[in-house]
Amino acid sequence: MPSSPARLEPFNSAPADSAVQALLTCCHSLRWAHRLADHRPYPDLDALLAAADEAVYDLTPADLAEALAGESLTPLPDGAYSAAHTALSAAHAAYESRFGHVFVVCLDDFSPDEALDHVLAGIRSRLTHDPEEERLITSEELRRLARGRLTRLLGEPGPRPARNSPNVPD
């Protein structure tokens, strides 16, 4: 998915503070955002995404906690307040109780119709993990979220998140 350097020009030439603020909308880790901003200019989107991936992989547990603290749950779509909402709320509460942070999952590859089932299955499955295993999976999901958000931030074509995603970070 190579992109034209012109698409990245506004990002590459923005003041550092502006670039960091924009990057924080993609991943809520100051270390991650500063690292990407400090290594500009990027020749294309692929180079930026590779740097973003590497920066996520290098997050310390404290950096990961900071990034996760910035994630929030989106509201359920209209009409979704049903037994599924109760199940989802209970699953989120169990996950947060076990791991101490919000459940994150990237839904870019799922339709809105599949999102709820994927989230519920994901939470149930991941509740069986030990904390270290879950930290690795959470980091990978955060990486995927950041990639999708960066791609959308720069107006590049790419995967789109499931709309009206049920109580998952966008």
C-alpha cells in the first residue's frame, strides 16, 4: 500500500507538538508519539507504519499502561441495549477486573454484524490467559489499532473499522 510522499507532507512538515498531538489520537503513549514524530520525515506510509509497529513493540509495561489508560469504550449502537449488552458489560467488567485495563481489539477486518460476537468471543477467550500472555496480545491489538488509525489520519485507503462497534475502542 505505498503512498505518495505528498500525502505525508503535511505530517512530515508539521511542528513537532502538532505531530505528537495527532499521533496521540492513534496511540495514547507519549513515548510512541514522540518517537514517531522525532523520526520524521517518512518517505511513504509503509515506512511510517513500520516505524509505528516497531515503536509499539518497544513499549515498556508502563508505556503500555499509559496507552491503555487512554483507550475508552464506545457506546453500543442504537437498539443494541439487550441481553447482548448485559453479556458485554459483564465480560468487560470481568476482563478489567482480571487484567486491570480496558479490553482492546481491532475490528478493522470485521463487519458491524460480526463485531459483537467477535468481541464477546475475544474477551471470553482472553480471560483464560495469564497476565504476560495477555500483555503480548493486548500489545498486538494496540499495534493493529494504531496502524488503522494512522492510515485513516493520513487519509490513506485501507481497512475501515467496523462502524457502530460494540463497546470497543475505535
